[in-house]
Amino acid sequence: MSITVTDLRKNYGQLEAIRGISFAVKRGEIVGFLGPNGAGKTTTMKIITCFMPPTSGEVKVEEMDTVEHSLEVRRKIGYLPEMNPLYLDMPVLEYLEYSASLHRLAGQAAQQRIAHMVEVCGLATVRRRDIGELSKGFRQRVGLAQAMLHDPDVLILDEPTSGLDPNQIVEIRSLIRELGTAKTVILSTHILSEVQATCDRVLIINEGVIVADGTPDELQHRFQGDERLTVELRVPPPITFDGVMVRLRDLPDFQGATLQSHAGGVLTFDLQTGHGTDLRESVFRLAVAENWVLLGMSRQTTSLEEVFHKLTT
Amino acid sequence: MNLQNVLPVFRREIRSYFNSPVAYVVMIVFLAIIGWFFSSNLFLQNMATMRVVFELVPLVFLFFIPAVTMRLLAEEKKSGTLELLTTKPVADVEIILGKFLAGWALVAATLVPTLVFLITLMILGSPDVGPVLAGYAGLLLMGGVYVAIGLLSSSLTENQIVAFIVGFLIIFVLYMLDKVLIYIPSAFASTFEFLAIDTHFSNIARGVIDSRDVIYFASLLGFSLMLATVSLERRKW
């Protein structure tokens, strides 16, 4: 089920929460919304799920407009809102039955789906307990079970892993991955590793506009700046950093070096090189030729964190 | 609108009333208050009548109905479950209707035990059953209007206390309109009297079910539910 968002805008009074967002999601894709708090991720999701209409622009879920065909669209969508609101006074099974009946699932069909979701989401041990008694991890699973109960084609998950411990995060991610193969999934997060772990594609949203769109690798590549090589050298006493610099200048594509520390004859410095150059081998050969002792060397490329930081500040 | 969508909302609210102490506490307190006033004068008066019940219940409803309806929407707004509910394939008017019917059903359920008084009277004497049944019909209609107003005020806020106070105030005004007739210019008196809920209730409680009174209740009820639906749709503005 494809989703097409065209020039979406939403104003809350004077505040422009989103200012012209357009993108398309293909069937079977897992797309991650990434952005700082207040960037417009949740607002965009609330519009896609028909909670509220946009100020202007439109969202189409498989050619159906979210405003005109609201009920039909809602039938196709499973939604896990931010903060995962649940009826705390209801037992898990009863809550799932309630959700099923809102989707007009009844009788045998409903029981089968519920049993399936209880199994997939690992709720068997807590199914008769009140939701209010459950830990955050279990509540999140109840939220996911509720969202996927009616086997929707589209899953919208607003920060599905917030507040979970690291083990639970891994579990929920693999659950999303597993289920995401057959469905169109949009999830939001501000945890970057989450996007790398689960999403086929990333949309970075900042101040109500999309600032980047691509696979995690693509983004890393596209926004990759110059590379940095951190080198640790032991040089014989008379030689100083300046002496080393003289020889380094001869290296191909050398753009500069900054000294980090100089203690006990050990020099630590950063080498700046052009995009896509790998100086490690040349540095090694130079060290051998000069009889310097190479203690360490590491190459740093731009991480998704840095891309994110660059785009959203 | 589809009854299939109203039913799950209705069922959940009913369960929530009866799975918690709310329904039972309310029913017991209600029965105790009405029972006290019913029985204390019964033998002094020596008349097989339920007049005192029909005088007292509207007053008790004034406090009791806003108290049981205040959470219907305010609580869901506050906890965020309303967002979940309104993104399910259920129309706003179906949500309002399901919740209204649940509140109304609770009101009806609290009236059922008071039939004990009627049975008592039937054992002790021979009451005129017709006006009593009409009185119950009137109480149900009035309770329906109160529930609709309570639901409306619950839809306006996410604070249950505010919902209670607003609901109480609206109902209080409707209730008091015909009690202040001596203080207002005579030109408005008939209007006030017509708008007052007690005028129409006492007409029915006398045993005369007039279409004018029924229409009054039905339109007030419908109007409140309509406003509640509009208020729920406010998120879309």
C-alpha cells in the first residue's frame, strides 16, 4: 500500500508545525522519520492517520484521500501513537477484543487474530493481567499488538522504542523488521542507530521541512565531508611535530594536520585529507622509511550522527 | 452512522462502570438517599404515593449525573486514548452515541432498584401505577438530557473536575429556571417556564405524556449530543 504526501502544511494558530512536506512511500518500504523534538514528525503522522486534517496539501493512501475517505483509510492503517496511550484498567485480552470490535472483527476471525498477535508480540504470560500492571516493555508490545491486530497494510509507529531498555529495543526492532516485510511502515525516532538498524529509507525532518531523503548509507555518503586520519607516532627525541610535518606535506592529497598531544616522544595528530582518499598506507611507508614507530592509526568518516547534526542545527 | 460501531464503545464504557466501584457506589448511595426520604414520611402521610421520589430524584440527578459523565471524554483526552479511538474506523458521532448510551444505561440501572419502593407501596396499599410509570419515563427522559449535557461538558476539557462543574452549572440553570419566576419580569416568565426542565418533567410525572414535553426533552438531548460531536471534531479545526 503506497502513501503519497503532497505539499503538506499544518499551522497551529501562529505556529507553522509543518511547512510543505512531500514524499512518497512504496509498498513494503520501512521509512524512518528522523528529526529533533518539535520538527513535525508527530504532526505528519497524525495527519496520515486521519487524526486531524492538514491546513493545506494532501495525503493519499493507495489513491484514497485521508480527508475525503477518512474511514476507509483508517481501516488500512495500524497506529501506535506517541507515548502509547492505553486503557490501564483493562486486561490485555479484553483490550485486544475491544480493538478488534472497533475494526469490525468478530467471532472466530477476531479470536484467531488476537491469538496470533498475543503469540507474535509475546504477550501470552500477561494476557489476563490489567494493562496498568504491566511494565513499559509489555505495554509497548500491547500497543504494537493493537496496531497490527487487523492486519493493516500500513503501520504508523510514533517512537516505538522510546522508554524501553536496550534488550527490549532490540526485540521490538526485530519485530518491526519481521512484520515490515509485507507492510508499508513509517516510524519516527530520534535515535539514529534505530534508523540504521531498521529502516530502508530515512527522511530527516527539521523545522517542518524535509532536509534529507535517502537510504542510511546514501545519506552518510552524500553528506560525507573530508576524511580524518588520527595517527599516533613515537619519534626519536630531536624530531618535533614540525619535523614530521615537513615530511607529511609530501603525501598525496594532504590538506593539513593538527597536533592533538605530544608527550614522552609520542605524537598524536589528525591528518585531514580529501574526500575518498585513504592515506593509511602512505603514512605507514613514510614511518618505516623514517624509522618512526607507528603506534596507532584510525580513519574516521562522517557518521549519521554528524549528518543529522549538520542538517538540523 | 452504524450501530456496529456504536456497540463496542458502549460496551467498553459499561464495563468500565461496572468493573470499577463507580456504578455500585453510585447505585447504593442513590438508593439510600431516596430510600430515607421515601420511608421517613411514608406512614405519617399514610398515602400510597411516590411523589416524594419524583420530587427528590431530579435534585439528586443534578449532582450525580455530571459526576458519572465527567470522565466519559475528558479522561480519554487526558490519557491520549482518544487519539487511538479517533484513528480507528469509527465516526465521531458513533463515539458520542456509544458513550451517551452507556451513561444513560447507568442512569437507568440506578433507577431500577428504586422500583422496590413501588413494590412496597403495592404490598401496603394500592398506588395508582399509571402516574408512577409515567414518572419513571419522565426521569429517564430527564436523565437522558442530563447525560447528554454531561457528555458535552466532558468533551470541552481534559480536566474531569472542570467537566463536572460545567455540566453541573448548565443543568443547574435548566433546573432553576422555573424556581426564580417571582424575581423576573412577567414578560419573560412564560419563556422561562417553558425552558425549565422541571416544568416538562412535572407534566409527565402527573401522568400526562404530552408530545410537547417529549419534544422538549428530545430536542434538548439531540442538540447537546450534536454540540458534543462538534466539540469532538474541534481537533480538526
